Amino acid sequence: MGTKRKISMPYWCAANPVGDPFGPAVMDRITSVEATDILCGAKNDGLIDFTAAHDDDLVPWDPYNEDDDSQTGSETYKILKTIKEKLDKAGLIFKMVTCGLHGNPVFRNGGITNPDPRVRLLAAKKAMRALRIGNFLGAEYFTYWVARDGFETQFAVPWGRNYTYLMDGLNLVARYAKANDLSIKQGTIENKPNEPRGEMYLPTVGHAIALISRLESPDFWGVNPELLQHEQMTGLTGVAAAAMAVRFGKLFFLHVGNQKPNQFDNDNPVLVGMDGLKEFISVLYVLEKMGWQGHVEFDNHILRTDTAPGEANKTAIRREFIELNVDAYRTAESRAIKLAEDDRINSIQDKLWNSHQEIADTLKNGDLGKISGTNVDYDSVNEEALKLGSLDMLVNKKIMGM
Ligand code: XLS
Ligand code: MG
């Protein structure tokens, strides 16, 4: 059968007007209410199941009016109410909220790890407001991605304390969600190696999982790695990252897109771009084999070549972008499921992984005397060639539909 996963398309991807460091936005901008209409349309047509947003994707932040989300007469409340009504009507589930701590210039030297306590306080209050907004829309997850919590200059960081600040900030999120009985029951950490900072404090999935073990409520927290982008930016593989997170019960959901290894954060749509086809199918294959039940969330943008200004384009191109991503994701997913069900691959793996069960049991049971007393014939083990190359060729041919 295979797992047909639920799909989330966030506001910041669908609404992205696609600027880059070398040129301004190409697409006409849309409001959060217009973005809601595009997303609800995609839900009505069976393309997506969930959505997600930063606080700033929905309503602007005014640090001098920090409770505007709760004041029923405010413009902020009116916009949020309109969005909620539209989402409810379409049955589009608002799955995750995240707090934007990268855009506003006050956070240019970091949000929750900023060495200046005044900035950390602003970040904490903004995060609490984002949690309330998420609760209003029924979000289940709060995501912390490292944003500007990082550095370029080694001597400007209060090392050690920066990780204490990080833990304090994340502990506050979990405490606020629990104390107010918010709809948000879980948090996720999204690692990234660099960009926007030269270096970030949580560059890998392993860093994030290690940090979680030191938090006040480790069960509240998991990870949402962005694959392929955030691992492959530094040449790491998302396959091992995903597998480790699943094995530790920490993969809450996945951000997906495409990436050419060792480049800037490409954020290409799934499968689109020079590389990544086999790597992405491999990630989905591993998740299928490991029985992971979570959902995927796109985190990518329209190729700049595929954007165009203009009133008609602003809706049509964004809609085509959602269709392209869903088509690419479902294509990769169905190929991954076929590979997981392939008898030849399964029987080769069985021979590689499930031989000599008595020895495997001895090692698993860990009885020191029994391990010392068990012998293998070194020469016969050493003289076996594994033929992993032909397994890989078989997989490649199947990916190519041969
Ligand atoms: C940036 C991140 C970001 C988060 C949400 O690289 O992927 O978009 O997913 O803030
Ligand atoms: Mg992401």
C-alpha cells in the first residue's frame, strides 16, 4: 500500500514574491488574506491538507502594541479572524506556527540568543504573541528555526552562555504553551548550518537532538529538518539525518525542497534543479521502511525564472507552483513506495542484513562471556565481496523506470 503522506504548504512559500540578494521581488506581493484564498483553493482541489505561517506572514508586529492579537477591536484581530473563518470553511488545518526572528532589524545579532537582554526580551514577547496567534488558529506545532542565532565573528559571542540563552528561550515556549493550555502541544527545532548568519548555533539534526535532551520538557520537543536543503548545504546527507531522528522518536515533521550540495540555500521546489533526485527518493524510502507516519511541509519557493509581475500572474503562478510541488512530491513518494515493496531489493537486503542470526542475538543480548566464547572464521568473512554496487545499479534502474 505505502504511506501517502499529508502535505502542508506554508504561507511564506506560497506568498513569496521571490527576491534574492541580487535583485528585488519579481512577483506582485499579496496580502495574507489573498494568500489564504490561494491555499484554501489548493485544499478544495485536494492538493494540500495543512498550512503553516510565521506570525509576520499573517499580521505585522508592533513592539509598542504587543497584545494587539488579543484586542478584538484591533486591525490584527480582524485579519486573524478573517483568515480563521476562511481556513475553517475550507477545512484547511493550520498545523504549525513559527515566530519570525530573522526579518526585523532589531534581531540582526540574534533573537533568543542575543547577548543584549533587551533584545532577548523582545524576542521572548514576540514568540509568546506568535504562540497565541497559533493557538487562535488551532496550530499543533511551534517551530523554532535558528534564524539569526549564530555569528560571523568568533570573539563577539558569550560562548557557553549563548546555549544557556537558547535553552532558556525554548523552555519559555514550552512553559507558555502548557501554562495557557494552548492548542500547541509540541515544538520542533529546525537546524541549519549557515545563512542568514555565517555560522549558526544548531547546524545539524544531531546538534538539535542533543540540545533537546537538556531542555526542561524534552518530550515536548522534536525536530523538523529541512531536506534536502539544510543538510546538503554543507554536503551532509539528509538520509542519515532523517533516519536518526526517526530512530530517536524525534522526527515530528519534515520540511522539503531541493538543493545542489554545497551551495547557498537553494530552496528549489521538490526534485527541481540539477541534483537531488535520488537523494530525495532515498529519504522518502527510508521513512517508508522505518514506518514513519508524519507529514511533509514544503519549504521552497518559485524559481525566479518562473516568476513574472502582473495582477493575473500573482495568483496563477503561485497556484502553478503548488501544483508543481505536489506533483513532484507525489512522484517521488510513489517511486519510494515501489522501491520499498520491491522483492529483489528486499531479498538482497535480507541476505546482507539478516544472516547468522545466532551471532546477532549474542551481540544483542550483551552477555560478555558468551561474546568471548563465540568464534567466527575470519578468512571466510574476509573473503566475501558484498556487491553493493550491483544493488545500487538495480535501484538506479528502477528509479529511471527500467
Ligand atoms: C529557512 C527556514 C525557514 C523556516 C521557517 O531557511 O527553512 O523558512 O522553515 O521560518
Ligand atoms: Mg524550513
